[in-house]
Amino acid sequence: MKFGVVVFPGSNCDADCYHVIKDVMQRDVDYIWHKETSVEGYDALILPGGFSYGDYLRTGAIARFSPIMPAVVDFAEQGGLVIGICNGFQILLEAGLLPGAMLRNRSLKFICRPVYLKTKRIDTPFSNRLSQDQVIKIPIAHGEGNYFCDAKTLQSLQDNRQIIFTYCNEEGQETPEANPNGSLANIAGICNLIGNVLGMMPHPERCAEEVLGGSDGFYVFDSMITWLKGAMK
Amino acid sequence: MRKLSYREMGLTDNEYEQITQIMEREPNYLELGMFSVMWSEHCGYKNSRPLLKNFPVEGPQVIQGPGENAGVIDIGDGQALVFKIESHNHPSAIEPYQGAATGVGGIVRDIFTMGARPIASLNSLRFGTLDDEQVKQLFAGVVAGIGDYGNCLGIPTVGGEVYFDPAYKGNPLVNAMCVGLVNKDEIAYAVAGEIGSPLMLVGARTGRDGIHGATFASEELSDASREKRPSVQVGDPFMEKLLIEACLELIKEDLIAGMQDLGAAGLTSSIAEAASKKGRGAKVDVTLVPCREKGMTAYEIMLSESQERMLVVPKPGQEARIAEIFDKWGLDATVIGEVTADGMFSVYEGDVLAGTVPVAALTEGCPVYVREAQEPPYYQVCRSFNIEDLAETDPAEALLQLMASPNIASKRWVYTQYDHQVMLNTVVLPGDADAAVLRVKDFKKGIALSTDCNGRMVYLDPYQGGMMAVCEGARNLACTGARPLALTNCLNFGNPENPYIYWQMREAIRGMSEAARFLNTPVVSGNVSLYNETAQGAIFPTPVVGMAGLLANIEQRCQMAFQNAGDCIVLLGKMREELGGSEYLYVCHGLETGMVPQVDLQEEKNLIELLLGLNEEGLLKSCHDISEGGLAAALAECAIKGKIGFIVDIEVHGRRIDAVLFSEAPSRAVVSLAPEKLPKLEKTAAAMGVTVHLLGKVGGERMTYRSAGQAMIDLPVEMVTRIWEEAIECRMS
């Protein structure tokens, strides 16, 4: 089982994702430089956080044109697991692998702090180690995480159970106060129709070890590994 | 562009005379410009160098003291910590967002220039008070600028401090500290290569921004300063991120003989510094420098402070591999000149010699001034202030006012705008302990960092205040369980040509030096920022101390939150009652005066050693030093962080209640521990000569302060928490 962490110029959570897969999850992992054009040999891809290409123009807008992206899109279309975290989520939106767009946070400020997420669905490659409606605590760190889509898209996200994580309070209520950035329907993470591509704004890699103040993020990666193990049998 | 006179460039008649003597002729405009930036206070330290000599700079832990791009200390296991703090005050005063952002960019370059991976940033900020719209804009702009730049780089901003006082209105302080980690055998120095080695310029193109920034940073701020906005550089953190990665690759592969970042005074300073290290010379052709706009003169190119540029001197034969790495990162590297043997810094425009200056004249040749120092009249006046003339405020009312003071209140509004977790090393989050603590992956050890300075105390008594800043830094680290190892400082003062200001500098540095020597925390790097004045006067003298230290075992780190009901609360150190310079006098009585609490260095050292010993034995559940707001605020903060109350009984013994509760006397800390550990603590403290006062117990939902059984303060934790957490947010919304 091998993970690939795609590195764009300006990615800055690439080393963090690499560390978690290698040292915490104890799995094989490689960096994939954005100028490469193949992702052969990988079982799962991580598009890490950061500011790819400085996020100039629009977050993720330039990264989607990187040489590696056609291979990532192919990989996803063939059912490979792809997780985009923060800037990685923004890139997945720009690349059309997930629907919707990101706006600036409601406060117009960058926000770095832990938030509570409600697990809306657990029959996915990214949440099968969590329990239904489980409240987990994961940090966010972004300036543009205010998810938006039109009413029709939202309806189809809901109808197709594509919303995996929502912002909630400690008790699991999806209140406006618990929404840190103004995201539509408190959306924190969505998957594609088939369920093999996940985009989420919170950073599970930042809380996969107890020494960092929490380990709920561990289960996102552990879900991926569990899923891959099952698929490989 | 209108030509400036030498006076407009910040040179005195005397200095101009010296230049003509060195040159044995009148300098041309380019040469004059080069001298003026190199001889500015910012680059040449001409007013501060004699005073800086007092700092202790040596110790077994020191690998590199002052004189390089940053200081380096040994943290064992073949690893070293590289760190420095630097000011960007003047640019931030007129263009807060870019001024602060480029301040971060500059200090980060200093760190990776040494071959170290930057792993943490801190910042020390000072502003006027938040009832002023202009101050709010400055504050918001500076925080956003620091955040956006550091966040984009992916370097966590893990700590720092913010103070608000009328003394900083119009002249905010923006001091940025960066810390890097490097293997000892991979440290890079700014040594120029062999004669004939090419000088490569890499990174951003050179523009007209920042010309004379170093000169501008070395004069007082006035209404005319706004017109100098073009002196403020514009930052591009994405370019800086590429530079970090590319330059660290060069060093890893051992491809370079030297590297120098382009900061103040741009190409002039970086080439002069690189060439002066070996007594070499350099020649450069400005027509080879990639420029942002057409028609830039040699003068503009040599003085530009455009950001995100590096000067690289390759090892012989490595040029091709270096170009390959830069190409990988999409960076342009251009050879713009070479190292020479003649000791001259020669600037060509194609074949035409545009100017030539002895390298040594620009660097060591910078004049040095020992200014006249005079004790200012306010000093004795403030010292003679009699506290007995003051009516006591109701203690509960006073505590609430203090907790709502932006100087004590939660800095959540600030640090949530900074990515403080990227890199996955931050094991103590901002605000949870007296210092930031980072793990070092693959090892048990951790690094602790803090910045400290109470400018008001330094103003009232520069000598004592200087000692306090060092002591507080060391104590903050010890509270987390880390041994303080060394410090960097950023000396922010007013105009040194004013004898009162020079006296403040001299006395503060004397105090800092004594404390640093006594606590064995030498000064390994630093920066001086003078002329921090507006028409309203000088800032409080603010010599910020950035302290770095080491925890042997990250699992033994200690934070300030009370943990469990029933734990004992203990004051380590003396019950003291000096109120001079306190936040209490400022907030509750509108006074910034008094004789400041006196520092006893032995007492401080004993406390630090005790805290380290107690943490090592795992006796403590929480630890928090006493500073702004005194004992009362320290207890309240432990309760807020722990979301649990306490009952304490404090012996007043006929003393003023406000003095006992709110004194900011140093060398003290509040700790909590399981009751069965108390005898062990008492024994250890007695052996170390530290006084112990058992104050009470953790528990409940209220903060209850009693004296001889009588309640002095009794407030719900939740209510105080809300006031403390929302104080800055309310003022900013």
C-alpha cells in the first residue's frame, strides 16, 4: 500500500502529510513533484494544504494546470482514493473533481483554531473508522474556506449523501455559531458521487498524534488504510 | 528622480568630510548613496556598537554569536538552533500590512541563509491604545501582514507578545523573530568564495521599492514620513517559499561557498558584507541585474531593497548544478559579478565604471559614536511617587478591569490569524503556557521560545527594566520546564542623540547584560532600532528579549492551566508589594509611575533552578509566572485556562491588599500540584532557598481570593473568562 503526496510550488503541509503517513500510520509514502505526469504505483493520493503558486489569482486556480493534474484526474476517475486537504480541497474544486467553490471566510480573516466536525456518513473510504454522527475535533487554518455552491448543487450533494463532515458545536449541533467561516450548510468536507474523492478544509494530519493535543485526525487516515486493505483482499 | 543631498541621505557634514578623506576626492552620487546606507544606524550600528560590547556573547552552548546573519546554539544530538529577532518598525508605521509582512520575510531569510530550516516565528508588537481608530487600523494591518506572509510560507507563528500604551501611538513596534533548526555540520556562513568566484543573484527582480529604506529606518517619524511610503518594500511570500526550498537544497548538496540575503541596503550591503569577511573585493555589473522596470540607474539598483532576493557564491564548478536546482523551483539565477582581490567594491554599468569604494570603508569604516548620556528628570520624580497617597480600589473591580485590559486579556484575536500548527511541532498552543514549546521530531527533547519586555518598567527604570526583561524570558521558559540557553534581542529606543535617550539605552543594556551573564544566557544575535520617535516624543525604551531554551523531555512540559480539583496552589517566591510600573496603577489609576520592583538575580536564578527541578521530577500540574496583573491575574489565568475555579487565602498582614494582589515583582511563579507532593516541593524549595506560600486549592466554579478567611474577590470563572477572552475582540469589532 503506497501513498503519494503531491507537491506543488507553495504547498506547505506536504511534509506534514508525509510525516503522518510514514511515521504515524507506518505506511509507504512518496512525494510526487507537480511537474511529473504519472501517478502509477500509488494506492492513494494526498493533495496537501498550503498556498500553491501563492494562491495568486484564486486559491487552487493555477495548481489545477500543473503537469501532474491530468494524472490525478485520471486516477480519481478510475476510482483511486484522493484526499484534498485545505488548499488540496480548493484545487479539487478548481479541477472539477468536486462541485462548488470557495469564498473568503465570512470574517475576511485567516482563522487557525480547532473546530468540531460532525461525521455525516461512515460508509466511505475516509470515515469508516468513525461512527455515525460522531463529533471530532480537528484544526482549521485557512483564509478561504467558505464553501459555496448553487441551490441545485447543494440539493444533489444532500440527495447523494456527499456531505461527509459539517461544522458543529461540541454537542454535535450544526449551528451558525459553530460555523467558523460561513460555509453553506456548515459544509466542512464533501466527496464526489462515487465517494473516492474527498475534499475537506480542516487538517486531519494536524491531530493524528496525542502529543499535538488530539488524535481524531488519525481516524481519517486509518479509514483510508482500512478501506484499501479491504479493497486489496 | 530628484537627486538627494548627503544630508537628505542622513549623513552629517562631518561624515561627508570623512568620506571625501577616505576617497581622496568627492564621491559621486552612487558612491555617496552606498556610504549613506551602509553608515546608517540600521546597517552600521554607529550609535549602539560601543554599548553592545557589554553583552555576554560566549558560553559552551554558543556555536555562533553576534556578527553573522543569526546566532546559533548547540541543542545536542548534532543539532543546532539558529535564531534572531529584528525590527520593522518604521515601515510598519506608514504601511502596516507590507511593513510587517516584509519584516517576517527579512528575518526568515536570515535564518535559512545560515542553512537552517525555519521552524517557528514569534513576534513582539507595541501599539498605541485601542480607543484610537488609527491605532486599530495599524494593529489590524500588522497582524494581517504577519499572518498572511508567515501562513503562506508554512512557518508556524507560535508565540510572542502584544502591548498597548499611548507611548507607542504613531510609532508602533513590529519585531519579528524566527527560529531555525540545522544539523551542526550543515551550518552555512556568509563567507565569500575564492577570487574569481561568481556572484549570483537569485529570486525576485530588482525594482524601485525600498530605496533608502535603511536610511529611513534611522530617522524620526514625522508627517513627511508618509511621503516615504515608496521606501517600504512589497512582499511576495510565494517567492520566498521557493527561495527557502531552493537555498536549503543548495546547502544540503554542499554547493555554495557563501550565501547572503538582501535586506537593508540591498545589493550594496549584501555584497559588502560577503566581501568584507575575507578582506576581498567585488565587482558587479548592474546591467546584468534583472530589473522590474526599464531605465533603473546604477544608484537605484544598488540601493533597492526589493524583497525575496539572495546572493549566492557558488563553490568552484558547481554553477551548473546550482542553476539546475533554481530552475526546478522556477527561479532565475543570474551572475552579476565576481569576487576580486583588490579590496574595492566596484560597480560597473557595462564597461563603464560607475563607482568604486573600499569595501572596508563601508563596513568597518562606519563611524562610531559614544553619545552623551544624562539621567532624565522624570526618573527621580517617578521613583519618589508615594503609593500611600493612593486610595485602594475594590479588589474585585480592579481584577475585572485588569482582565479586560488588552495588555492582559487573551490574545486570541491575534493568534487565530496566525497558522501556529503547520509543521506539526507545536505541542503548547499560543496562550497555554508562558512560552511556546515545540517538539523536535525523532527526539525526546523540545524547544521553548518566548519574547519579553515590559517597556513601561524599562522607561521607569532602564537598568532594572532591562534585567527584568531577561529574567522574565528565562523564567517563562523555566515555567514550561525548559532550560533557558541563550537570547536574541531587539533594542527599540528613541533618538540616541538625545542624552536622556542615550542614558536609557546605556542603562537598559547594562541591566540586560548583567542578567544575561548571571543567568548564563548569552546574547547570540540581535538588532537595534533607534529614532523611534514622533512629534509626540519617544517610545518607551523597549529592548525586547527573545529567549530560546531546551526541554530534555517533551513529556515533562508544563502549562498554566489548573488541572484537578483538590490540587494545592502554591506561590513560589516572596509575597511582595511593589506596585511601581504595574498594570494596576495604569488601568485602575491612570498612572505610569513609581519605583519599579527591584530584581535580585540570585533569587531569580534560584527560582528558575527550582522550577526546572520540579518539572523534571514531574511534581507540577501547572505553572505560571507572575507578571502583568500580579499574583491575582496569574491565578485567574490558570483558572481560565483550566476551566476550573479555586479558593486561596493570601496573608496580607496589614499590607495594602492591592499591593499584595497586583504587584508585578519578579522572581515568582504560581504552581499547582497534587497534595501528596507538597512535602517534596517544600523540601526541594527550602534546599534551593526559595520561599513557599501555600495559597489554597483548585476546585469549584468560582475564583475566590480570601485574606484571613475574609473574601476579597469572589467571581465566577465563566464570567471572568468571557471578559478576558473578548476584551480585544470587542475593541476591534
